[in-house]
Amino acid sequence: MRYAWHYKRTARPIFFAITTRVLADELTAIPFASSMTINLAYRREDIKHPLDGFGFVVPLVEKRTILACSFSSVKFPGRAPDGQVCCVRSLAEHSSGMSTL
């Protein structure tokens, strides 16, 4: 019984500490992209675009933080009140500091 108690009190926490550190190092090495979506609402009269599509995508060569904008009130009727437009803007920044999709 003493050995089982001793294992639980010493070896197990050390094992988990080492495993956690190794996993943390591996996870830190994985490239990642932070992303954000912003919901915007406008009066329809303030938007000159005909909104004849579902949105737009910005090419990476433009080097902008905006990746895309979805006209969600066009895609999903009832998403915005009459006379209003709802847009969802997608932004991202790669861990290297470059914007990516």
C-alpha cells in the first residue's frame, strides 16, 4: 500500500507535468490564425451596392485584414428588419503576422 500511495503522490504529478510541457511545446509549434467575425447593420439606403450576390472574398494578394464579407440578410431572409442590411465581415491574422484565409 505504501508504494501505491507513494506513486500517486510523486510519479503521477511528475509524469503529467512532463507530458503537459511536451504537449504545450508541440502545440506552440503549430501555425495558427486568429480570426474574428463582425456583424454590421446598415440602412439599405446607405449601401450603394446592389447586393446582387451573397458577398465577396478579398484575394490574399491585396494584403488586407478583411478576408470576406457575407451579405447575410440577402442569404437568409428575415435576418434584418425591412429597410436594413446585415453583413458579416471576417477578419484573420496568421501567427506570422500575415493576413490569410
